Amino acid sequence: MILPIVAYGDPVLKKKGTDIAKDYPELDKLLENMFETMYNAMGVGLAAPQIGLPIRLFLVDTSPFGEDEELPEAERNALKDFKRVFINAKIIQEAGDKWAFNEGCLSIPDVREDVFRQPEITIEYFDEHFNKHTETFGGLIARVIQHEYDHIEGILFTDKLSSFKKRLIKGKLSNISKGKINVDYRMRFPNQKKKR
């Protein structure tokens, strides 16, 4: 089932997510719905707060980047096969010199800005079967993970922009929070009542 994506301005996007237990109700169904929602919106990552759940869960599928001819072949190959679920994730190390990449977010449509992030991370997490992993990732995979990880920490990519850049996009952000935007996927705006 395709779920509505929560728009910028909703308080759930600023909440730090809580850990979930192995017996979280209907986890398989939730993951299935999240993947379907992400693919429908042409995303490469989706975090639970973006569908209104303040829990530490996100998923990533970087395969669309695998088609990008401008990337080195080795990175394209890594990206096209990378699909993961991250539960109760914790970044334990970030390394390297920060680099800029133009990021966007399904909760903040039509806003893209350069964000500086470190190129390598080590992250501890549980997969969908609640098996524990500690892995190190680099490049675009690390960046997508960092972006989604920020969501479960209550941080949006716009929070990482300079005050000057924030002033430039203030009007756009205001329009998004008011629902004054056209998107080709389902969204829920802060002023909308939840459907029962």
C-alpha cells in the first residue's frame, strides 16, 4: 500500500525516533509499504518519520544511481546492488573530508541544495530479520544512509544549510508546509487532518 509522505513542517519530522523491538507489530507489512511508497515517489531512501512514525527505521535502495554514467564504474556497480533495511541504527564513526552533493528529500519536494557530509561512515544496525550488523560504507551509499539516518534523529537536510541559503528557500518551505505544491505522489501536509 502506498502511504502518504509527510511534508515539511510536520512536527514528526523533528522528533528523534525511538528504538523498536523485534516483535514490532506487522513489521514485514510496514517495510513492504515503505518500499512501495519510496519506489512510487522515485526515492532512493525513506525513513519512518516521513510516513508519520517516530521510530528508528529507514530503508535504502540506491539502484537508480547505478545508471548514472558520470559515476566511476566501480561505484555504479556498488550502487546498483545496494538495498537495505536499517533498524535502530547508530552511526558510530564518520571519517574523511566533507564533500558537497546536491540533495533533495521526498518530504521537501522541489528543493535541492548542496549538503556537506563526510565520505565514510561506520554504522551499527539491525536488518529486517533483527540480525545485528556493523559495517563501513563510503561514497554515495554513505551519503544516502546519512541523509536517512538524520531523519530518525529529527534532522532535515535543510537544517544543514547556511542561514543565507535557508533565507533563500524560506518561501518554498512555507508553501510546502501549507500544501501549495504539486507533486505526483501522495503527501500529507501539516494542516491536513489524519484520515481514520
